[in-house]
Amino acid sequence: MKTRCPSSRLIGPGCVEGHRLGFTHYSVKWRGGTADVVEDPKEEVWGLIYEISTDDLRELDGHEGYPDTYTRFQARIRTEKGYISGVWVYKVVQKEPFIPPTKEYLGIIKAAAAKFNFPENYRQYLDSIRTVEC
């Protein structure tokens, strides 16, 4: 994040409720599926919350292929200290069925989940995701 958004400040972990983690977009760069948040009223997606500048948001938009590949919406995020409103969350525009991520790509998500102590059941879910070798 610091490379793409140098003025960003990590706030900490949090989750968007009413969504599940999906892998619905094929990335040529990663040679596999990339993360998406998919509406699902009984699930939640964990991630990291950053405070970013307007310039950083434009940089992220470019990196994520906004608005054609990914779009974004503002969500209310649950943290250990309560809720934060108005957080930008990216989601895939044209969703495909499940596209397995590479072990390397999923490994980045799993490393953050372990480092920032995401709930154990969520980390177990990450361990169950089928991956592809490149």
C-alpha cells in the first residue's frame, strides 16, 4: 500500500458485513483469480482499513481499473472499536464464476489475516480456498 499510496495510514483490520470474499476476476498479472466482495447477507469479508488522500484514491482507482474492471462503494466497516462509515470498498464489475487464485496471491491475503489476527474461522476459511499453481 505504501508503494501505491505513499501518504496512506493504516487504521487496522475490519470487516464489511453482508458480503463474502469471492475470486471473480481473472488477472493476467497474477495468472489467477483476484479478490472481490460479493453480496451475501449472512457473511463478512475481512481486510485492512487505510486512511488515504484524494491523490491516493486516484492512484488506487488506476491500479484497480476503476470504473471498468472494479468499481467502488462506500460501506460501514466493523472494527474492534466500533464502526467506521464511508469507507471505500472495491468490487468487481463483471463477475465470473469462481476463478482459483494462485497460492502466491492468496498467500498475501492469508499473511495479512495472520499478522492482523483476523478471526480464526475466517483464517480457516482462507485455508480452504482452492488455488492454482503457476
